[in-house]
Amino acid sequence: MQIAYFNGKFLSKEDVKISPDDRGFLFADGVYEVVRWYEGFFFDMDSHLSRLKRSLRELRINWAEVDMFPALSHELIKQNNLENQPAMIYLQVSRGAAKRSHNFPSSEVPPTVYANAWGFVPDIQSKESGIKVMLKEDIRWNRCDIKSVALLANTLSFQEAYQVGLQECIFVRNGLITEGSHSNIFFVIDGMLCTHPESNHILSGVTRKNILRIADELGIKIREEAVQESRIRFIKEAFISNTSAEVTPVTVLGGNTIGDGVPGHVTKLIQEKFDSEVKNKHEN
């Protein structure tokens, strides 16, 4: 039996009942957060909590108990017997259930809060050999910085990539490469690590933030600047990042082979440092 968290209670996932009037269902009026469990700890939970608070503020959703996210995540791991395996926590907060209307309901309407946990097997092969991804015009709204549950454009685009055997869809907006359907993307050009700067056009990934820190500690030059699609031929290395995939090399981008078609030196350095930090946390 899988245990979930729902509006202040831990209960069987099958017993969770969400109102058909919930604004998350009717309007995709909500936010979510995903954090990874590393068989003993959550990686950078503080940043996940900070991003969750920001998303809630941006949508003007008041969840007074937001600071309990780390504690309820630990409890879900415990109650689902996931302490000794890789696992993910998914949390979603909607504006709550109220009569359907485009204006917000009364502030007395409580948010709907749901979270669950599941174990998973990390994709080691993709991290070692790299993935192939497609390029597509960015059809999403202009507030990609909010971790909103309104992901229809993302899922449609990812499905398009999936159906032709590719592992991610990378977006292009006005000729500039932004990010993936569920990942950030980095490039190595002339020995410099390049990625789109934080803005309303990308999600500020927690893994992204840590990669920039790691690169700086390794002495790798960094440029937070959007890369033009027309410069693909100059890209020597590329990789995506997210909570589950960590640092995953990209060997083919939009039909173009990147570098020698294998994970590059800078990518491997960052992977090794990231993995080392995780290992050190286990040992401590």
C-alpha cells in the first residue's frame, strides 16, 4: 500500500479524494515541487523549499504550513519504506476547491496539498553514454520561472520527441536556446560553460544552480548567456540537468552531432564532482 500526504494527513493513496471543483483540476491553478532522496538525505532541500515558496508567492497561493515540506517528505520516505533506495517526492499545492470562476476564491478557501513518494532506478546508461534530443520552437507561456502544474505545452513537446525515440525536447525562443521540457541545458563553447540566464523564460533548476557552483569551484569559465540556435556547430559539449537525471550528456542536438558524439571532458568533470558530493554526504 502506497502512503500519500493529503491536506494534513498521511493515508493510503487510494483513499485520496480531490474535489472536481479543485482549481488545480479546473484551471491548472497550482504549483509543484520534486525533490530526490539519496538513500539517507534529500539533495539541497533548502533550495527546493525556497523555490516552492517563490512559486507560491508568484501565484498568490497561501499555504501557511509550507515550511513543513522537508518534514512531510521525510515522513513519506519512512512510511513507504524507501529509506534505503533512490526515491522521489512529488508535492503539489493548488488554490483549493471552490465554485468555478476565473477570479480567485475567498481567502478562507484552504489550498489543496498533495504529496507522494516512489522509488526509482537511476538511468546510469544515459549518464555514461549521453542522449539524443530534439529542438522545437518554444510554445510555452512567458512565466516559465514559476514551477506551475500547467505543463501542457511541455508534455506535448516531450511526447513529440518521445515518439521518434529521442529523450528530451529542447526549446528555442526567438532563435535562442532556452531549456528543455523538463530540464535545463548547458553547452561548452570555446572552453566556456554556457547556459541561459535566469529569467521568466526558464525554470531556475536546483541542479542547475549546483552545477554553476561546481563549475566555479573547478575553475571552469561560465557565461550565463543564451546560445543562438545558429551556433550549434560551435558547440563542443552539451548536457541537460534536472533532479532525477542530475548531469546527463547530450550527444545529438536537433539532428546535429555534438563534438565527437560522446560525453565531453568538461561534462565528465562536472559529473564526477557532483557524484563525489553525493558520495561524501552518504559517508557523513
